[in-house]
Amino acid sequence: MTQTTYLQYEAPWPVHSLDWCKTPAPGQHLWARSAYRLGIASFVENYNNRIAVVGLQDERVLVEDDYTDYPDFATLCEVAHGYPATSLQWQPASAASHAWSNKSPSTELLATTGDALRIWEYVSDTGSQMSGYVGRQSAPVTHNLSLKTALSGQSKVQNQSTGAPLTNFSWNEKVPSLIVTSSIDTTCTVWNIDTAAAVTQLIAHDREVYDVAWLPNSTDIFVSVGADGSLRAFDLRSLEHSTILYETPAPKNVPIPSVSPSASARPPTSPLLRIAFNPSDSNYMSTFHMDGSEVQILDMRSPGQPVIELKAHHAPINALGWGSAERPLLATASDDCQLLLWDLANYTQPGTSPRSAGSRLNSPRPDVKKRVVTEPVMAYTAPSPITNLAWSPLIKGMTMNSGFSTGTGEWVAIASGKSIRALKV
């Protein structure tokens, strides 16, 4: 018997959003299986979408490769979601020790965006007799996912009674009661999910906002990208202005408009779809363009142009994400059916993290030459285009009563049609 490096699950519907739980279930830290839970969300073009939590069938799947047709994950619980979830995330690891006003320590939170920001409460109950070993009887576990709050604020820029659809969100790891959402109505909204109230809403871009991310270890600074082709940084302590860190180069040979454009008008540019910080050095961010097959790595200390460009995909990129290891890898996934892992530690220069949205501009790095990287450190080819990915945290190895064990490490889960595949890194 060998350790497996591959887990699979076939969902009953096409999967779009997915996330790996950040911690084992509360009270079940000795029950290693609960570290292998995924939240997944369907994408069907009607109001009959679902979200589900899936987990390991049992620990045998981690040490036996004989069961090729045996699904490694089972559905623990699922609920209706109406419109598709544009994003789904588990609570950050810090939520377990956060002082919540109305949340039990035995529950976990998940959040989704779509027509609103929804906070879900997940609970798994079991008897006191519990075992992490194969072959020993353990008490049955019941799983329940229920809606706790739905937040949809009045839009600053539209007169309709509810806010416009939300494209994505970022959960603050330092203060997990804070979530910032991005919307097609050009705004970003910071929510306090503990009090179910909007902290602030701001007009962030000239067009739709597609993604947003908190600066690691900050409760004040976040960045956003959108259809206007710009990457902007905002500081909640000084909302009078934003800092434009990067703008898509204007396309060449665009015809001059016949009427005089306004001073603020820009030629049409390629939208930026996703933004993600390197967790070990938050000066570095990764992004990509709509229909683009390259990934741009930006350095806050030298705004205006990418410092690294990753070129290996052969079709539009759909997703990216950084691992959480001391030397984190960047994962990218594309319509070319490939998941690529990149080690950029040798291409980046360490530095102190920015403390305010403008501080990085005070000492920009001069004459940074863009480096092109074409060699990922790992590649996996899926049977169909990969629409999304999610990293696990560092999961400790498991020892079975058979004497076999699994190694400590990270996993990457990918969504490809109805298939979920989890790969050990």
C-alpha cells in the first residue's frame, strides 16, 4: 500500500466556487478526517443552485490506491442557494478564537456572494466516543448548514431597493468579523458580519469590480481589480482617494472618438479579473486579464508595471491562489485543462510590508526590469478546463492503526466541470 496523492469527487452539478476548510472541525482536532472538508457551489443557469460541504468517506482513501472508482469524498450536507455563488469561503482560522457576540464556539461560518452576501452556520455533532482510526466503530455524525444572515445594502449608485450583484469578497484574517465585497455597480462594501451592518461603501472603479483582497495582517487596506483594467488600493483611514497601483496598457490603434471625450474617459482596456497577495510577502500581488493566458506579478514598491510575468498557459486563465507554506507556491488554472504551480521565491525580493495605502510609493524601487518566467515547478492536466482552485492549509500527517501514515503538507483542490480533484503538493 502506498500513500495517495490524489482524491476525487463527482458532484451532481457543475461546480464553480470551492474552498478548503481552514481548520479541523471544532472539538474534533483529534479527528484528522475533518481537516479534509471542502465547501463547493454549483453553477447552473437558473435559480436552483446548491452549496454543499463534502468530506472524506473515511481515512482508508488516504493510504490505499486500490479504489480508483471509489469516490473519496461524500456529501456531508447541502442547501439551496438560488442564484449561483460567485464565491464561497470558509471562515479564516482566526475565527475560532475571535470574540463573537452571537456565534457558538461549536459552529463554523461559511460565506457566499451572489445577489447578496450570505453567512452560513455549519455544525457537525457527534457522540462523545470518537475515533480517528480505521476499523473502530465511532458515533454517527450529523452535519447541518443553515443561513445565518443575508446582507444586501442600498447601492450608492443605483436606485433599486437592493444592492447590485456581488462578484467576490475577501474575509479579513486579522479581524474575521470584517468582510469586503465587490460589486458590478462599481462599489466595494466593508461589512461587519457580527453586527450584520455595513461599515462603509465606496465607489471603487469606473466600471464593474471583479475581485477584492485585504492586505495581509491589515484591517484598513484592501485592493480591488475591475473591468476598467485598473488595480487600486484603498485605506479605510483615508477614503478621500485611492492609489492606482497598475493600469492595463491602453490598446494600440484605437480610433480617435469623433466627439471630444471627457477628461476622465479612458480607451477600452482589458479587464482584470482576480487579485491575490503573496501571504509570505504582501508587497507582491498576482493578477490576470480577461481572456489572458499570462499572470502578472506586481510589486507595491514599484507600481505601474508587472515585475514578473508567468507564461506557460495556452488558453485563458480562470483562477489563481497562493499556498500558505513558508515558501508559498502560486497555483494557476486555465481553460487549457492545466493546473500549474510556480515557485517565485528566487524572483522576489523580501521587504517590509506596506503600512498604509500610500507608503509604498514613498520609496519605490527604481528601474525594475520585468522578468518572464516560463517554467512552472509542477503541472497537472485535468480532463476538461479548470474553472477554479483552492489550497488547503498545512495538514498534519495521519497515522492509521494499520501502521501506515500520510505525510504533512498542502493539497490543491480543482473544479473541472462536475469533477473535484484534490492533489497533494
